[in-house]
Amino acid sequence: MEILSLQDYSIYVGNFWPELRSFLSKGKFHKHIILVDENTEAFCLPLLMNQLPDINFELIRISSGEQHKNINTCKNIWTSLFQLEASRNALLINLGGGVIGDMGGFCASTYKRGIPFIQIPSTLLSQVDASIGGKLGIDFLQVKNGIGVFNNPHGVFIDPGFYQTLPKEELRSGFAEVIKHSLIADQKQWDYIKQQDDLTLINWETLLVPSLKIKKHFVESDPFEKGLRKALNFGHTIGHAIEGFGLETNQPLLHGEAIAIGMICETFLSYLQFQLEQEHVAQISKYILKIFGHHPLDLQYFGDYLELMKNDKKNTDGAINFSLLKGPGQVQVNQTCPPGWILQSLQYYNDLAAVVI
């Protein structure tokens, strides 16, 4: 097992069960309440119960999916906490992916002005990204994480064994964040990743800790996302707009699928902004397409995507803010691009449908 220590909590990676057992017993919490959806209740909860048979738990159940990451589900969680008579010394255990971690942490941080919570992320996406850094929230008016707070968990417990419970689409979705981490901070890892054509052959544990260390570096350098931490948003300004818009349609994209599109578009913007070498633009675009496929963007909605980008949390003075690449492993934050360039990047992505991979 490996332990990554941040300022006021630790991330336990591997066989964390002895540490979790010790944490729960030493904490002397009034109640232990686990937040699950139907998937984590079926596939992940039994593992936790088997490892901790002597601890009493209460359950709160919600429906899975980004479409449920909203204020109505929060109301249900808060109502359940009151019905369980949870005190301010109750512990909320978020067992699940990014939706559970983001929303559960947000509800814990606002219930009775805040109760302790821990994250037990069950997906690759939540393990390398969403569970770390204290960014919590829900979607609002199609804006991803438009309402939320910064608040750190009391601990993050990561077991790669949960990957066995994931469908291949969810594992691939999480891989988008691993790609992002390499592109913004680790050229050697990118050089390794771009040679991996078959995700079923990847040893995910070899990529997990390096990705966690990249996220840890940016979070510690800039806890409240005032500057350098914005690097982690590469691919997310455009990706979140596409994802948020899709949530209101009958064909929503997974987070990683939308971020994959965003990374291709923002790589093209990096070419326009920094003259990123065309060889890098082509390599990044072709590799991401090879892994995620192509999801055509309807031209009639380009204006809607742009409007959603205008509500992005990183924007200042009305300008749409990006984190762009100067090269693989080199990122520059607080970059603004004119709307014409952004629309051009969306069209660049669409034109890639004709590329033979």
C-alpha cells in the first residue's frame, strides 16, 4: 500500500482496509452512514461489509448517473440524514464514482454546517480525479459543478480492485483523466500511454499512483484554484459544455467521452495560441480518437456550447478561460481565446470524422 499525505488528510492506495478500520474506530463517530447508488450497493458494498463486519452502518441510496447530480437528489440526501438523526459527529462514507463523491461531499459539507466525510472512490475516474482536492458540488442549469464548495475529506481510500466491477465504458471514461494528467505534466508518461492501443492489457495500478501524484502536486500548490491548479482543467472548458448540454438530451456522453472531445479541441486551440507543433496536435487527436471514437457535434448547437462556456467557473472579466499546451507535459493556465477560435476548434473536431485511424 502507498500513502500520499496532503496538508490535512491522506490518500491510501492499495490494501487500505486496516487503515480504514483504524480510522473508523479511533474517530468515535456518532454514526457511520454510507452513500451508495444501485451499482455500488450491488458490487462494492459487499466488499466493504466483508472487510468491516464489526462496524454498524446506515445506508442512504440514490440513483446513479450524472443526470441525478442535482439539487433534488441533495434534498433526498439531506432528508435522509435528518431522518437518521445524524449529528455533527456522524461520518458520511461516499462509496462510488465521481457523482457520489462530489454530491455526497457537498451534502456533508452543508448539512448542519458540515459533518465529516471520507471518499471511497470505486471508479478509475473518481480515483485519479474527483475524489482528491476537495472540490465538491452539483450541476445546475446545465453548468457542470455550477454550485459547490471547497472542503477536504477526512481521508481518501483507493482500492484498484474495484475496477473489476466496472463496465469497459466506465474504465475508458476514467482513462481520459489519466491522459490529461500526462499531457499537462508528464511527457514520459504520455510517450508510454500513446503506445497503448488495447485498454484490456493496461496495468492500471502502474498509472494510478503517478496520476495521483500529478493531481496532488497541483492541489497542494493551489488549493482553491486561483492559479496553477487550473492546469487540471485542460480539456474541461469545452468538455464540460458538451457534457452539460448533453445531459438534457437522450444521448448524454460519459464524462471521459466529453473531456476527450474537449482535449482534442483545446489541443487545436493550443496550436492557434502557442503554435503547438502540428505533429503533437495530430498525435494527440488521433490517439484520443482511437480510444474514444468520434461523436459528431451538431453544428446548430455550437452557439449553445459557447454560451455554456461563458458560465465556466474559471472565467474572468467575461473572457472564456482555458489551460492550453505548449507541448506534451507543458501547460499554461489563464489563456483566453476569441469565440471564433473556439468555434473553429469544434469544427476541427468534427472534421476528424474523416480521418482514418
